[in-house]
Amino acid sequence: MKSVIRRRRFLVVLATMTGLTTLTPVLTQGQSGVQILYALKPNGQLSYYSYSGLPDPNNFRNRGAEKVISNGWNEYSKVFSGGSGVLFALKPNGQLSYYSYSGLPDPNNFRNRGAEKVISDGWNEYSKVFSGGSGVLFALKPNGQLSYYSYSGLPDPNNFRNRGAEKVISDGWNEYSKVFSGGSGVLFALKPNGQLSYYSYSGLPDPNNFQNRGAETVISDGWNQYQNIF
């Protein structure tokens, strides 16, 4: 728990220093164990920071400075990492696309000449879409129904399982003010009263693969003292 708190404090300090609006940690290690933080400015400029080991200031490459990827990312309502060299980008009209790269996300390392590859439309039916890593996308509807999509390799339309259709996990997730992935088969769920819980599963997040009979496991209370938890 202490290591999580230290990491959260570091991200807050880094965001304050650089004037960034979003910091997104990658769910998996980059090439040779390098970790990546994406940073998106309000003007649409996307950059990244890379480090080895723990995110101590001395472990950051490029002397701790950002490396700019490109501009124009403010055309998307949400940009998030899928890990394994994949960036998802969701437009306000519900079109979901992805970008892929090899190694570090330097401009010259992006495939498809740095252009987006469209996955499909209609994702604005969900109130939240987020990655679980390992080829899993979670999708939460306003009515509290949580589903997932899974794919192998890159998230091209033909690589999605279940013929590209969602697989429903369960209902009732609108009791939480925030649901997010911790990677490695863990979902965190925060209630408005500040109680933080988690769900865990093995393999794909099918209902029968959840541990604890699909029930939450409470971590602790008091998390509503924080503005954001991720």
C-alpha cells in the first residue's frame, strides 16, 4: 500500500510541474522492461516519459524531460493505453480507433505511418471504456451493466473474439462512482462513500472466472479524500 501511495504522490507532483491534463500509465512494460507514462496537454499535444525500475526522478530517461509524439489528439474525447504498444482513441461521435508502435512510442516507431486504424463505431453507448490489458477492453453502460471485449494480437476488427460483440459480465456497477482496471486480472471499484473494493478474475473476465463468487472484496474506507484514484 505504501508503494502505491508513493507512486500516486509522484504522479501528482509530475503533473503539477509539467502542466499536463492527463497522465496515463501503461499497463505492461515496454521493451527491455522500460515503463511508459503518456502525457496529454489541453492543446492536444501527446508526449511520453520513460523510466526503468521504479519511477524515481533519477530513473527517468531523457533527463526527465518529455518526448513529444505528435499534436492533434484533442480531436478525441479519450485517449488511453492498452499496453503492449497500443493506444486507444475514442472520438465524441463514438468511433473507437487504435494506434500501435514497436519499442518506445517515438513518432518513427508508429505503424500505419502514424495514422489511426478504426475499430468500429457506436462506443458512445457506454459511459466509460477502459483497458484491462492483455487484450481486454471493459465497457460500462449508464445503466450499470459492465461488459468486456477481447482480442488477440492487435485490436483490428477481425481480431476480436465473439464476432466483435460484447460479453456481459454483470449488472449493478452503477453503485460505484468509479471502476477501473489494475491490470493482471484486477478491477477496482470505488463507492461514493469512499469505500474502495476490488474484484479479481483468472483468464478472461467471464462471470464464472471471478473469484470470491463474483463478490467484491473491501480494501478500506476513506478514499473519498482523494480527488482521483487510478
